[in-house]
Amino acid sequence: MPDDRLSFKEMCSTFDVTPRTLRYYEYIELLDPEKEGRSRYYTTRELARMKLILRGRRYGFSLEEIRQWLLIYEEKGTKAQNDAFVELADRQLGALEAQRKELDDAIEELRELRSQTEAASPS
């Protein structure tokens, strides 16, 4: 086995994902490891894709959005993929900012309710 490939177990360990997650990413065609018999090996291409998948999940993109975005690179190249990313990022930034506002409002409301409750409690 060449040194530039990771086994299934090494891939799970490297990215701290479960075997189920890794198999699911293969099933929905986010990853396409090399197969030798029953063994799977992940090349540098798959490592890069996994980094992008996990980063996309961290930012709140759906797996389908990530899959489509990765497909753009294969079909249309880097520029089209970058353009698509800017659109996705703009949309997601708006959604995250809206979530942050909702959280800030909820935190402030909870603080006020806590203060009111504390002030109303008999000592």
C-alpha cells in the first residue's frame, strides 16, 4: 500500500468520524475511495474532499449542497466552483446572522426573566 493513502480505519481516526459516517459519505457519493477487495483506501483527493465536507458541515451547509458544490469542480472547474461557493456562503452567512440574532434575543430575555425571578424571590 502506498504511503499516500489511508485505510478506512485511518480515515475514521484522522477525521474523528464514525465508520457509519464514512460509509454514508461514500453512499451519497461525497467520497469515492479506491477499493481493493473488501478494503478501501483514501487518496489525497479524498482527504481534501473530506476536509471540505467537514468544513461545510461546520458552516451549516447540507450534505446535498456540499455534494453539488464538489460536483461543480469536476464538471466545470475551479472558477465555477468558487462562484458557487460565494453564493452559498452569502446565503449561509445571512442564515447564521439571523440565528445569532435569535440567540442574542433569547439570551437577553432569559437574563431579564432570571433577574425578575431572583428579585421576586423571598430571601
